[in-house]
Amino acid sequence: MKDATQATFAQSLSASALQFAAVAFLAVLPLALVQQLTETRRADRLGDSQRAALAAILPPALHDDDLLAGRFSLGPHSSGYTGLEQLGLTEERSAYRARLGGRVSGVILPVETALGYNGSIVLLAGIDTEGRLTGVRVVTHAETRGLGDRLEADLSPWIDGFANRSLANTPAPLWRVKKDGGDFDQFVGATITPRAVVAAIHSALLFFDANQDSLLDAVPDTPELQP
């Protein structure tokens, strides 16, 4: 009789534990689903923001794919490239390959210069298959307020002055600010920052010219996303 009572008690306890676990699971499940949905929406918003930023560098008229799907990495130790030091990269950064009608139409390259007035300036430069700049944007900089504003596309048109420039239509001596005999405006009372940016973009074009085939054939970091 005692053994039967103990068995019944054990079964009751086991059933209670299962019921408690089921209730706990049902209570946690909605929270997990909400968290997952929130993370998904956050990722979607981030992706949309990144796509919009990249579209300002390589306009939609030049590609019909998802630029994020064409992401590949470039860094100081990347292999298979000539003159990698021209990009000035101090760490691995994202580059992007674009397609139009199923064919590669251009790339967006990261380039870095340590010659800014307050240190490093990181940029992205869009280049089409003809070696023309499609757009340039500053990713990060430490320039002082006012001076740094000239680098921001929403505050100044200066950075848009690189569009359509190439090695073919702008000879090497002209890749300087006007104060140095070149083609590009300097900032009022300041030449260090624009001088650094102009030199960096020129270097990016030189790197593209020397590595065009390798860059246009670069394998994305997530090739399964490619059409």
C-alpha cells in the first residue's frame, strides 16, 4: 500500500512538473517571438539604411541588384591584389560589387587616409567599369566642427565634386587642391583635410586601375545571396 501511495505521489509530482514546464514555455514563447520579430525589424531597418547610403555612392541607374549581397572584404592583409597599400586600410573593411542586367557594373571601395587634420578619414568610393567615380562618401572622420561639415554630403556639395572624375579625364598633376596647382577646391582657411581626401580618392582610382579584373571578379562574402 505504501509503495502504491509513493508511486501515485511520484506520478502526481511528475505531472505537476510537466504542467509547470508547459505553462512556463507558453509564457516565454510570446516574449521570444516578440524579441525575434524586433531583432528582424531592426536588422531590416539597418539593411535599408545601408542600402540607401550605398545608393548615394553607386546610383540605382548603375545597378539592379542588392548591393549588400555583393559585399566582399578588403584589408591590409588581403591577397591577390597589387598595391593594396594605396587604399591605406588599417583594418578589414567592406567593399561592394554591383551588377546591372546580370553583369558586373562597378565596385564600391573603402579607402583610408591618416593625413586628416585630426587623424584618420575613412571613405567609400564608387567606381564604374570604365574607371569613373560614381560617388564618394565619408564614413568616419575626426575633423573639427565646421571643417568636418565640408565633408558631409548633406551639409556641403564639396564631396560631390568627385563624381565622373577618372584617371583619364583628370591627369595626375590635377589630383591636388587648387592651392597646390590642382583641380579641386580647398576649404576656406584650410587645406590639410581636402588635400588628404583628394589624395586618397586618387589612390583608390590607381588601385582600381591596377586591380580591375580581380575586383570585378571578387567573390562576395555571402555568395549564396547572389542571383
